[in-house]
Amino acid sequence: MYHALLYYAFVPIDNPEEFANTHRELCQRLELKGRILVSTEGINGTVSGPILACDQYRMSLHEDQRFSSMPFKIDEVDGHIFQKLFVRVKQELVTFRSDLPTDPTRATGRRLSPAEWKERLERGDAIILDGRTDYEFDIGHFRGAIRPDIESFREFPQWIREHLGKNKDTPILTYCTGGIRCEKLTAFMLADGFSNVYQLDGGIVTYGKDTETQGALWDGLCYVFDERIAVEINHTEDRRVVGRCFHCDSSTERYINCAHLLCNRQHLVCPECEAQFSHTCSVACLDRILVPYESL
Ligand SMILES: [Zn+2]
Ligand SMILES: [Zn+2]
């Protein structure tokens, strides 16, 4: 049995290069795979490995005073969910490039536990803002949430100003996969003059593990950035499929990449269309894979 760990912490790391090198050696020794980002503002990672190795990894991070209270979300998985190990130094943990200061250690939206979050959703007096991108939203989201039509997280500041600028005092509830993007997002919103901003503490994956709420009011699956592609969140009877086939608009929860390698578009597809289009996203791409590459 293997575990997958998802975690982040906003804590100052003085020498990220040096930290990343030592950290890479630790992960290699434990034979973990995954993707870890390090910056002067902290750490953000998803790794997989045998349970014992994951336990040792968590212990070793908790022994470091900077990460002593960092929460880990733990999933049981059948094997590695990554092919390789990447430990990278980046300028920002989440690329946001806002024109306002967005230091989550100073001010962020009020944290709601899963039970508080569900209660706020049921009250129905708030704007529910999905803090992710369009293709993540399309396979699953909280019921009633707004789908920001953005392809990358750094488009958020402009999108928020254009679409929510008139709602500075309305309660706004934000959520994302593991919580890290909402830290940035709500820090930005407070800096931009929003007064009533909340975030789902620990993100969607924590909500899906909560035994009290059981993931209620989540529709579809939660997109994840590893080989699993998407995971279950709602464990109640009331679970709806929201994904739609890119070709025929029928219900589906299967994401594939277009088989035309130069396209590679990730799209939702139903079994019939997947066969009919030979795993491609369009007639154009289908035509392309039918001709030999030399003639392209
Ligand atoms: Zn279809
Ligand atoms: Zn294509």
C-alpha cells in the first residue's frame, strides 16, 4: 500500500536553492516521487511513496520547526501517482504576479471548517467562487459555484476586478484543491478592498475526507495534478455528474489528452465519441493522425 501526501506551508525559507537540494536528497533516499515547489515564501508539494517512507517524510518535516504544524492530506493509493521526482525553486509558490501585496502570512480570508463551509453553502447568501481554472471546474465543483473563465491562475486579479468589483461587501466563499490558491486569492481580495471573504480550510480534498459532511454539495469529481486525474469527494447519496462530452455534450467524467500529439488538448469525452474520434478532440486532429507524419 502506498500513500499520497498533499501539503503546503507559507513560512520564510532563506536559501531556497540550498533547501531544495537537501530536500531532494531526502526524497530520493525515501524513494518518493512527486512535485515539490520551494520558494522564499514556503513549500508546496504532492508526493507518493510506500506508507513507511511517507511516514518518515512527514516526521522529518515536522521535526523542522518551520513546518512543525504543517497539515498533510493523506490519500491511500495503489502505487506511485507520479513517474518522477521534481524539486524546483520558484519565485512564487503559486504564480499570481499580483500588483498588490499578497502575503498570506499577514492577512487572508476567514477559514471555514468543512462543517462551517457546508452550513454557509446551505444558507445561500454568499457568492461561491471557484478558485481554480476552467478545465478543473468542468469535471466537478461545489453546487452553485461561479466558473471563472480563466485558463491560468494569474488571470484571477483581473477577472475578480471585472466580475466581482461591485460585490466588495457581499460574503464571498472561495475554495480550491488543497487550499493554497485560496490563501493567495483571498489575500489579494482583502488587499483590493473586499471585506467579507472566506476560504475553505484545507481545500476540497480535506472536505472530501470529512466524516461529518461526507463531501455533500460537491458535484462530480475533483481534478488533481497527478496520474489519477480526478478523485471522489462526495460520498453521500446525492452526487451528480456534471462533466460533459466535448463532442456530443452527454454526461461523462473521463478526461483524456488529444491523441494528436501536437494538439494534446485535455478534454472530457464519452466512450462512444472517444472511439469514433480515435481519442482525438476534433475532426481536424482525427485527419492529422490518419496521415503519415512525413507529409504534415
Ligand atoms: Zn460524446
Ligand atoms: Zn486535438
